[in-house]
Amino acid sequence: MPMIEAKAPSFMAIAGEGLTPFESARLIAASPDLDVIEATIAARESRPISVPVTSIYSKRDGVVGWQASIDRHTPQAEHFEVRATHLGLGISPDVLKILARKLAQA
């Protein structure tokens, strides 16, 4: 079964790249040790996701940095940029079209 994400990233950059201030604060509150956070992310990146990945993101999100949705470690990952806000991703016609097309292929 393919993995389809609409701004719920399973991969995330650290050290500021791709993180909004909200995300950075949340990660640091969960584990203030940046070495632990970086080691967790490095472990994730060492094992590409084994199913096809479709990542739908928006540079207008405003809550989650769009860079966090780009998977550079999974060869079969597809990325689709849409114009929507964070909450608007759930009702965006562009997102729904992508979802319909990808689910029809599954």
C-alpha cells in the first residue's frame, strides 16, 4: 500500500532547515538534547521508506515548513506542491485530485 501524505511529514530536517518556529519549539520541548534529535533523524534517513511515497505540500502552509515534506532518501518518493494553507490542504481541489489519481493507481 502506498504512503500518501498531505503535510504530515515522516521525514524532517533538523538544525533549522524546514522547521517553523512552532516545530522547533515542539521538538526541543520533547527532547531538549539536539544530539538525540539528530541521531533519531539520521537513523530514519538511513532506511528509506520501502513503499511508494506521495508527499503533498504547500509553501503557504504557515504551520509546518514545506522543506520537511521533501524526502531525499526514498527513491520512489513523489512530491506535489499545491497552493493551500495548512488547514486548507484537507479541502483543496488540487489535493483531492492528486489523492484520487494516486489512489486509483494503488
